[in-house]
Amino acid sequence: MNDIKQKRLFIGIGILVGLIVIFFLATTIVPRTLNTLVKASATQTVSAKDSLLIGQKMMARADGQDKCMVNVFVLDKGGKGIKGKLVQLNGLGELEAVTDVSGKALFELTSKEARQYELSAQVGGVPLKGTVTVTFR
């Protein structure tokens, strides 16, 4: 009987320690890490090769209402987003958006013409690497 009580006590202590560790991680380590990851760059120097052009929704109906989504992440050399940069998206007219605190500029694109568009982006006249193709059908 003593062995069973002792095992239950050790299991209870193990569970308690595990919960304390999880609580510590959830309230201190994780928020600090997330804050570091989304914190805007202090340098404000755009790295064209580190910035990203990413299609979120690449196909839509050519009805002038259904949207393709393109995200541009303007980053510095350390991979931190740069807030307040004007991004030009080329290839479907000339579109502009300003980056948010994480360095992201979102473009919601529509077309009444059924075709593919190859899109590129630039910041301050400097082209970012890569292109994205969206299709309206």
C-alpha cells in the first residue's frame, strides 16, 4: 500500500512541476519571443534580397469581385519587418500599399479579364527579388 501512495505522490508532484513549467513558458518565454519576431526593424534599411513576395490566394474568378491576395514582406538584413514603407506592385496596373508593423503590405487584386498576371514589387524604386503569378479565369 505504501508503494502505491508513494507512486501517486511522485506522479502528482511531476504533474504539478509540469504545469508550473508550462505556465512559466506561456507567460514569459513565448510572449518575449513573439514580441521579438514581430517587432519592427530599428534600422529602416530595406534588404531587397531578404524581403518576400508571397501569393496567398493565387486564383480567382474574372468577375471584378473575386480576389487574389498577394503579401509583400519588407524586411531588413536581420529579417525584421520595416513599418511604413511604400510598396509598389507591378503587373496588374500600378498598385501601392504601406507596410504595417510587421513589414507586411497586403494587396487584394481583382480583374474582369480572364488571364494570368506576373507580378513584381519594389520599394523606393528598388525591385524586390522574385515574382508571383496570379490567375483570373
